[in-house]
Amino acid sequence: MLDSLLNRVSTASSLPHKLMWYFSSLAIIIGLTIYLSMFGLMQWIEDAVNQQELETTAPYAIASFQEGAEQPLNILHTKAFYSPELIPKKYGNLEKFPVGFKGEVTNSEASELLHEWIPFSSNQAALSEEVFLYRGEFMLNGELKPLFLITPAENVELSDREWNVIRLFILCFIGVMFILFGFVIHKLSCRLVDPVAQLSKQLKSPESNKRFTVPEQSATEFTELADSLNDYRQQNEMMIKQEQAFARYASHELRTPLTVISGAAKLQEQNNAAEFQARQRSRIQRAALDMQHTIDALLNLVKQENATGSTPLRSLQLAEIESITQPLQALANSKEIKLSVDFKQAPVIKPTPAVLRMLLGNVISNAINASDSGEITISVNSDEIIITDNGRGLSASEHDSANGHGLGLLIVDSLCQRYQWQFSLSDIKPIGCCARLTFPQAES
């Protein structure tokens, strides 16, 4: 799982270069679009204003001609005609344009906005005459006359120097936008890209105990991711330590009965007395039974690993507690220890009888082994089971939860975690120990 996470984060660490090329290309496209859009908008506004000016001038020119004004009629930069033969030849044939036409004309042809972007060759520029034309008609002395309003483009359009200033302004504006855009990308990189690269570097680092960290300006999600990685690493290290302790205690606990069996078998060869032989057989049987219990506990741990979710709730009865303590009675009697059950209220629990036997059997066995005499009490309530003894209490190493309390109680710890039970050990003053199994209340 950690390797998979490492591969994903390592792949994500190559994002900075990809994002750099992506945003750079995007910035160029946006800048070019802004430049063309603003320049084209300025050209369109200029043409639209001049055309509107011609259209509003037409009524004045008509009124002036009807009052006897001569041709050409000069109105600011505009010349008005109603006789086509009087129009200067340099403007070309303007009669071909329909009534109501208004727009820019170049070499007697209507000029589109594209003309402003694609310059003519030097020869064409020398022959061309750009004008703004308004074509209309009016009544003069009872006769319908054409109306031509002509404004030379050079008189109303911006000069090359003015257009250069506008271009410079647009480029400066785009430059400022690029700087702001770059600043935003830098901040975005600090919050989204740098944390990924830093986490990838830390995952590849050979320092196993180093905590995962991200820059302070990182997004909250990356801080949470670093915390989750730290928790995962801590849990992973804890599991490794538990497995090492489990193997260590398993080796010790399984070696002890094997030693007893081996020793008892050798003693049988030295003495043929029936009573002596019986005692050795009894030792072998008890050691084999202890080993069998240990092996069963280990196997059941594996079997129960994925089976806790479908286990139904059940009510714990006194008879079941007594059936668990009965096999341990012989061991308790050999040490003159009294086993007593205080069954106050039947709890509703989830573990099966086999699992509960493992749990209580290991705790009670641990209490018997830690006692030389006295009494062990098993108290059962609706929400907990308490086992108390008058033994030696907890040693210094047993207080350390990392070292555990022997194989039996490591098994108890594992099973309690699977069933959401709480398991704890505490000393009793002046002597003794208390083992507490607390379980959640069953949902109604």
C-alpha cells in the first residue's frame, strides 16, 4: 500500500513541469487573444463612430442643398455631392453603391475590418484612396437626386503614431496581466504543486522516523494528507513492533510446554514405578493441552479476522462462564487458588463462545500464573467483566504496553480490538492485579 502511494505521489511530482508548459501556452494564447480583441475592437469603434457621424450629417446636407447650397458642400471633414460627375476621380465610381450604404471604401470597393489588419503592397497603397461613404437620396425641385457624403479616412482615422501608442498600451496591459497571472500561478504552485513534490521527496527518503511535513502556505487538504501519512506510518511501525513481540512471546510460550514434554519423557525412562510414570504422563498431558490451547488461539485469531461483522449479538449466561473456568480449576487447585464467579447481570455481547473462551481463558490463566495463593474473582456486569487476583501485580515491563503482557494477553488485545472492546490491566493495593474487559452497549 505504501509503495502504491509512493508511485502515485512520485507521478504527481512531475506535475510542476507539465503545469509550467500548460500555463505558459495558455498565457500566450490568452495574451494573443486579448491583443487581437482589443485592437479589433478599437478599429470597429473608430469605423462605427465615423459611419454614425456621416448618417447624422445627411439631414443637414439635404436641407442645405434644398436651400440652394452649391456642390461640393463642405461640412467639417465631409464633402457632400448630388451630382456624380462632380465627385473627384480619385474616389472612383461611387454610384454602384446602393442607397442606404454607409461604410469605408477603398479603390471603389467596400472595405471590411480585415482590410485594417492586412496592409496593401506599396503600389496598391499609392493608388488607394480610403474614404467613408454615405449613399442616400433626396428630393430637389421635384426631382429625386442621389446624395453622396464623402469623408477622407486620413482626416478622421487615428494616425500611425496614435495606433502605435495604442498598441504599446495594449502590450503593456498584457504584460501587467502576465505578471499578475504569473504571481497567481506561483501562489497556486506553492499551495498545490510544491506540497506534492515535497511529500514525494520525503516518501523516497531513507529516514524512516522523519515526520511528513508540507509548507505552511499549502492547502488544508495537503496538511491533512501529511497528518494521515504520519498516522499511517505510526500505525505501520506499531504493527511491526506488535508482530515482533508476538513472535517473541509465541516462541517462548510454545517452547515451555515442549521442554516439559521432552523432560517428562526422559524421566519416564529412569523410573518404572507406576506412580512416577503416572505423574509424568499427567505433566505431558497438561503441557500438550497448554500447547493445544496456544495453537488454537493463534488459529482462531486468523479465522476471526474477517468474521466479526456478521456475528450476531447474544446474551452471556452464568453456565458459559463456569464452563470456561472448569478446565482451569485443576491448575488453580494445584496452587491453592480459589476461583469464584460473581454473576451480577447478563450482558449482551458479540463474540462467539469459542472467542470468549479464548479471551477469558487467557486472562484467568495469566491471573493464576501470577498468583501463588489466594482468590481469583470473575465479576460479570452488563457492560464489563472484571478479573481480580491477589498475586504479584504488574512488573515494570508489563506496565509498558509496547512490550505487552505475554502471548496470552497479546491475543486478548487483538481480539478486543476486533470487537471494539476495551482491555486494561491495573495494580490493586496492597497486592494483586485487576484485568478489565469493557464492551460497548448493544444497540436496541
